[in-house]
Amino acid sequence: MKKLADNIFQVDNFLTPLECKKYIELAESNGMKKATINTSNGAVENNSVRNNTRFTYDNVAFSEELWKRMKHYLPKNFNARKVDSLNSRIQFYRYDVGQKFDWHVDGFYAPNPFTTSYFTFFVYLNDDFKGGGTSFENVGTDEGFIDFTVQPKVGTALFFYHRYRHRGDEVIKGVKYAMRSDVLYSSGLGIK
């Protein structure tokens, strides 16, 4: 695991190239739909901000399998809550040439009053394309605040705090595939 900045971690080889290929095939075989953004008026299409496609996969067993691999990489406690699980809703993204997800912050997911997400889990499923990095803006490090871009590498996972401003850079050549979900933290007071 490599710490890129405060609450941004990179894990190379989180998935194998064969696993990544399998997940791309899963997403493509189920069909990609236009991705939306969340606003105060609900989910809407806004091509100037986001113009990629995605497949939403709700699968508890799959999320639990991923969780077993990732849980030891994550902060054990965050905002007085304990690391708990991975959201069972997994998003598979496809970005064709010219597609991007402009500057934004990720929203929190709270399945109950005692549990909420704080970290994004993001994996590059391929790297045979140009562009398509993940850029971060004004994030803290030991040396101060910086901007930087993570270059895609097949099987590499990123974990980062939801409220960090970031973007999926435009794909210049080829097709980019990625997978995303939310890491949940719990107060331990509720019953699952």
C-alpha cells in the first residue's frame, strides 16, 4: 500500500489482470447505461460534467469477497466510527474516447442511522488506453496541499475520502474500464 496524500491510498495488484478481464466481461454482458450525477433534484444526466456509461451490480457475496481483500488497508476508525463493510452496490464504468467525469466530490451513502460511507473504493480494470487518470485537487500531505493525478494501472485500487475534489480525466484513445463502491463505517450502536 502506498499513501499518496492524507486519506488517499493506492494498492497495486489489488485485482489480477484475469479478474479485471472477467469483470469487464460481466459489465459488458449486462449492458452499460448512461451514468448520472446526484443533485438536490435527484439523479440527472449532465453531459458537460459526466458523459460515461455504467453497469450497476448489486451483489452481497461479491462485495463481501472484495471486502475480505481490502479491510486491512483501510483506516480502522474514521470520524468516531469503525470500519465496517463495503457497500454491496458495485458500479462498473466505461469511458470511451472524449468521455470524462469532471471535478466533483463523492456523496455519502448511509444505509441506516448508524452506518455511513466515508471512503471511495475505485479499481482500474484496464490500462490499454490514453488519458483517463484520476486527478485530485488541493489535498493535504505532510508537505502541504498539492494537486496530482494517478495514472491508471490494471488491477490498481484507490481508496480516498469522499469529500476530496477529484475528476476522471478525459480518455484520449481507447476505452477505460473501472469499478467503484463505498467503504462503510459504523458507530456500532445499530443492529445490521
